[in-house]
Amino acid sequence: MEKNISPLLISGEILEIFNAIQGENWLKQEFIIRTNQAYPVLLNFIAFNKVQDQLSRCKIGDTVAVYFNPESRSFQTSAGVKKWYTELKAWRIIINFNPKKYQ
């Protein structure tokens, strides 16, 4: 079965950029944005490898647009209860994003 999922895009201001974590064959870095809506939302994204390079050019206070894919996984707690968590994996970051161009 073919997946028909549109790319997800959200814009906002970078509030925090965490230290990068280096693995054997990968590089990962998390960052937080606050959306520019009437009721702002804080979102935590993960940038891997090439996208982390895009993030390295950003600074706190920059307005960015983030293309991302949400991904959920399950895990078993020590009490045997199945729980879920969701990650927002950035796959493109546009720096100095002007949302008025897209309205």
C-alpha cells in the first residue's frame, strides 16, 4: 500500500538549541521552536546528519520554517505497561523564514 502523506511544515522562533550528540555513524541535535500563532506552541525537533548542518547555521531568536515527519514508537515500562512517544524529525530547516510570503 502506498503512503500518501503530505510534508508537514511549521514556522516559529528558535528558543533553544541543545548540544549535538555524536554517534558512530550519525550526528543528532535537538532544538525548540515557539510558533507564531495566537496561542503559541512549543515544539521539540530532532535534526540528524545533514539537517544538523542546517541547524548549525541557526541561532537562538532566528525565525525558521521546519519541514518534519512525526514518528511514534512504543516501549514497555518496567511495570509491563505499553507506552508511546512521538518524535518530530526535521528534514529541512529554512532560516530567516518570512511567513508573509506564504499567506
